Amino acid sequence: MMPLFMLLFFLGSQPGWSDGDLTDALERARSRDQAVLMVVHAHWCGPCHQLAKDVLNAESGSELLKDHVGVRIDFDSTEGQRITAQYAVLNLPSVLVLSADGTELGRVEGYMPGPEFTRAVAKAEAGGQDPKVLASLAAQSPDDPKINLEYAQLLLVKKREKEAYAILKRFMDTGGSHGAAAYRIWGRWLVRIQRKGLEGAEHFLKAYDQYKNQNYAPGFLYWAAKGYHVAGRDDKAIALFDDWLKRQPAHRMAMLLKIDFLVHYGIKTKLAERLLRKVLKKEPRNASYHYMLAQLMRKTGRLDEAEKEIRLALRSQPHRAMYQSFLKSLQAAKK
């Protein structure tokens, strides 16, 4: 669960946004006859921070809050996990438009600039893509990846799992970029929504084998590790990275993903610190390494060292919203 001081600073302190209480937001929406904008975010999600900085905390967000009730849900919190399962939140950030009774009207996923985001919210509030229209388009164009993958995701949101899988399986079998996208959608459903860790890990390992020599492979391996973590098998998760490093000892991505996994889940923190300091000797200006070390310092209670590391990350990437937010949270914690 995200610490309170991070929750308070994730999207700033703009009036109108509340944190973590959907029930309260729905009550306020009923009293005002308004819809709810529910932002599902995570402190480790870069696009979430960028959306907050550029849109939600900017003019576009202020305009939307004039006639919407805004609530932010931390994906990693108990409430966040409940909402993720209830509304089938596959991607982060996700902004769901809800009626005052909690019914989803539509959603906006990912990062986009303010004007585009405002238009997307208006479309979502109007009902988004009509399921019947999308079903008809998918039936007319069964080989069109954009239409069919969008329809498969909509089916998952509607909890029509078998129908969604049948569509996704077709694209998984064909391979290519659209097959990779289908693998990701189904795997996230298993790991993130269904919490079927072992099944999800096996699914992503199958994807890894199919795309072993392509750029998609590292991401699939990392998601397999996430599946093992959900299943309580961190030993098997770490073994995936160790086996990769045995095959390719100098592989930079293998080491990066192993460290990221250890830091993200707070596993073997002493080992993670040793590895980070080792790679920083080779790449002393690598912002992502300094950021991970800052996270580790905070998790182990060394806030001064954490601030030092995040400032080094910001020296290399001064405009990155996630780093800026992290620094603010540290400064709040130290007061």
C-alpha cells in the first residue's frame, strides 16, 4: 500500500480531488447530480505521474472538476485491488467515468495531452464505444487487430471471459506485434484482475518462448515474475532473472529488471542495494538507477540518502514528473 505522504502528494493538493474513498465520492456525486471521475494510479507508474502533472492538475483537470466529482484510487491499496477487480482495470493510468450509482459509463486509458483527454472523457461519459456496434465491426472484420483487440478488452470489462479469450487466442497464434498485444491483455487479466499468479506466469512464459529473440521478450519475462509474486513464489520469480543472467552474464536489461523487481516488491533489499551500487559504478549518471536506489533508501527508512539519490536522478532528467513527485513526497515525510 502506498504510504500516506505519497498518496497526498501523488497528484498534488488541488481542491476537488479526494483520495481513496469511492463510496464518499459517489455520495457527493448523488448530492450534486454529477458523474464521478475515478483515477486509478500507482506511485511506480510513470505515465500516471505525467498525466497528473500535465492534465489532471492543470487547466484541463480544473475544468473537468467543475462538473465532476474527482477521486483518486491507489492501485496498490486494499481499496485499489478491490476496485481493480470490480471494474477490470487492465491498464494504468485508467480514468473511469462513473454514474452516481457506481455504474461505469466509459473509461480513458493511458496518457494523452489535455485537449485530447477532455474529448476522450466526454466520449466516455456519453457511453464510449457501443458494445453492439463494436461487436458488429469485429464480426465484419475478424482480422482487424485494432477493432478486435478493443472488443476483446471490452468483453473482459463486461466479464465475458470466454468470448474475449477466443478473440485474443486468434491473434496470439498469429504472432507479430498484435499477437504480443493479445498476450499482454490476457496475461494482465490473469495476473492483475483474476490474481491467478501461477496461470499468469505460465502464460507469460509461453509468450516469452514465442517472442524469445524479439524486443517483447524482456517484458513478458518480467510479467511472468509478477505472476509468481502474486502466487507467493518470489523464489521462482528471482530464478527467472538469475537463469537469464547465467545465459547472458553481461546483459544489461536482465540485471535492470532483476533489480527493479527486488526494489518494487521490497525483496532482498541488501542484495538490491549491492547490485544497484555495482551498476552505478559503471553508469553513474543513469537516472533510473538513482531513482531505484532512492526508492530502496526510502523503504529502509534512510530518507536523507533517498533525497540525495532522487536529486541525482533529477539532475539527469529534471522534467520527469515521477521523479519530481517522489522528491515532494520525501520532503513532506521529513517535515
